[in-house]
Amino acid sequence: MNPKNTAYLIKHFPFFQKDFKFECEDGWFNLIQDLSEKLKLLNLPDGCVTQVKQKMGGLRFYLDLSDVHTETRVMANYLIGQEEKLSFEICELCGEVVGACTKHVSK
Ligand SMILES: [Zn+2]
């Protein structure tokens, strides 16, 4: 992910550590931003996101929620699951709906 998008997410969402690296392309910036807006409402602990990456064509979003109330953890996992499912429909490189994007089909 480019430095501008990375800086934006770290600045707006304290659950990303200051030196956080997003291990996916910029096409998923909107997905990650959208998910982060929802997660923000759960008041997650600062720096609790451990990894955000692409695996097997889908977004993976990992958190350390060991210190969080069970209901919050269930809710966070639900929101993440929804967005991870959605990521299969969005081109990781350009953010187009898969099918509408003709440039990156081979990936
Ligand atoms: Zn594309």
C-alpha cells in the first residue's frame, strides 16, 4: 500500500500501530477504510491490529483481542468476516469490481 494511504489509516485509526505495514495493494484501501470506520465504534485497544494482508485472493485482517470483552470480540470478528468476503469482489490492484476490471484478470 502506498505511503499516503498508509499514513491516512494510521492517522485516523489508533488500532494501527505507528509503523504499521499493510501487506496488500491500494485497490483495497476503501475496504480497509470502511472496515476501520466500523471497528472504530467498538473502541478497540490502541495498536491491537497485528496484520493486514492478502491471502489466497482475499483480505485478511488480524487483531489481538485477548483483552477485549467477548461481545466486542464477536462483533469485531463479524465485521471483519463481512469485509473479507467482500474483498473477493474487489480488484486488489485498482479497487474495481472484479469482472469490471479487465486489466488485472490474470492475477
Ligand atoms: Zn484491477
